[in-house]
Amino acid sequence: MKWNRKDLLGLREVSAAEIRHILKTAKPMKEILFRSVKKLPTLRGKSVVTLFFENSTRTRVSFEIAGKVLGADTSSVAVAQSSVAKGESLLDTAKTIQAMQPDVVIMRHSSSGAAEYLANLLKVSVINAGDGQQEHPTQALLDIFTMQERLGDVAGRKVVIVGDILHSRVARSNAYGLLKLGAEVTFVGPPTLLPPEMKALGVRVTHDLESALPGADAVMALRLQLERQQRGLLPTLREYSKLYGLNLKRLALTGKDTLVLHPGPMNRGVEIDSALADSTYSVIEEQVTNGVAVRMALIYLLAGGGNTNDVA
């Protein structure tokens, strides 16, 4: 399959075939990460710019590592120290970046739709690294990649996503991707953090975690996004943890060896217990490694890479 998209803005617009192509491309990329010399000449002469308007460690650093492993020149715009802090608009920032002639721009922004806005302005490729409460496609792709490695095909698998669904772009992107690949997805959370309109995504919705767990092949705990919360959405963190926190005893309700995922960073003792996060059920560290591989695949495809056989 030949990749024809200029940008990756979300999984809502991407077909199942395209998702499979990205994941297929990520497989040889992951193998490269375990070589003694993690450096390719594949994208020598190409440039990648990361533009993050929100704090990030995993996503930003993994994109930077991904670009460097592929041989691209990478630059990171520190927004707090850039002209944005002086009042520069996103339009003018886009024009400035365009003038520098990069090949790929990776952006995270607090406003939903910001990545699409940037993509419409720029001739170069744009990857959405998270926009507001809308989508975080690369996180969902690495989550699905991790599930596939452990479970095989996700078609027919039961995936439970629990937590702060209201503010979660990760939950939305996972729903789009997993459903297109044939998985069954259930969203779980308190009524204040799980609006009923989420059913429109095609997922099952419940406020009772323990009733959703039997038969689950994978369970993902979402970070409680306290920085996006308004007062009154939760009574106390202790009550939230009691009703919706994942732990070993609760995981046993699945009745099988269930994968435990978390997009990070974790609030240990709130959405997930430390004993479970560090257990053999957890694939949280694998998610981080797979994130580099998936982001390598996307940079490769958007910067003009051809078939997966081109990767050496």
C-alpha cells in the first residue's frame, strides 16, 4: 500500500487499511530500536520540527528520538521561550515555520482543531500530537500496536477504557481506531466524566466498572486530568479511586490474563494501584517503546517513505 496522506490529524478520518499500514510499518521500526547502533540514513536531509503548546515528556521526546533514529534533523520549539510567549498568533507561527522549510511539523495544542488549522496553512506534513479534547492519534496507534503484539488481531477483542473520558483525546482516538479494526470498546467512568453522547462513537457506555470487566482482553486506565477539571466534577480522589481505580483484585474480575495499559503519566494510587502498574499484566513500559516505533513509522511515511520494504 502506498501512503498518500499529507497529514495525520486523527483516526476518525483514517481507514482501517491505513491504520494497518502504519502498524505494519512500525514493526521493522521497532526492530531498529534494539540494534546496537540505532541510526539510519533513511531520512537524511529531511527536517522535523516539534511544536508543543502543552507540557509533554513521552510524546515530545519519542517524536524527537524517532526523527533522529531515521536520520532526520530535528528541532524543538520551546513555546514558553518562543515568540508565542510574546503574543504571536498561531497563524504567524505557522508562517514562520513554513519559511524555514521543514518536511514534517508535529504539534500539540490545547485547542481542539488546532492541528487541522495548521495543516490547512502549511504545505508541509503535520502530525497531530494532541489537540484539546479532540484526538491524540499517535497514542491510540501505539496502544493498538501494543495490543496486537500481545493479543494478535484486535478484531473481536474486548477493550475497556476507564476514567476521565470527558477530557480524554486518547479515549476518542482509541475508539475510532479500535472500532475500525473490529474490537469491542467499552467506556467506563463517573457520570460527570462520561457524557451520554459518547455512545455516538459506537462504544458501549457504563458507570459501573466491575460490571464491564468480565471477559475484557485489555483494560486502559486514563489519567485523571486535574488540570482540565472544573470544581464539582468529582467529590474526592479517594472516592474516585474506590469506584474506578484499577487494582489486582478488580482486574481478577476479567477472568483471564488481561493486559493493563495507561497512556501516562500515571497518578499512582488514584486511577491505578502501584502493585498493578508494576505487575506482569502491565504493558505500560512497552507502550513507551512502541510509541517511538509508531512515530518513526509516521514520520517515515509522511516524509516521503515508500513501502515497508524500503526500511533497512
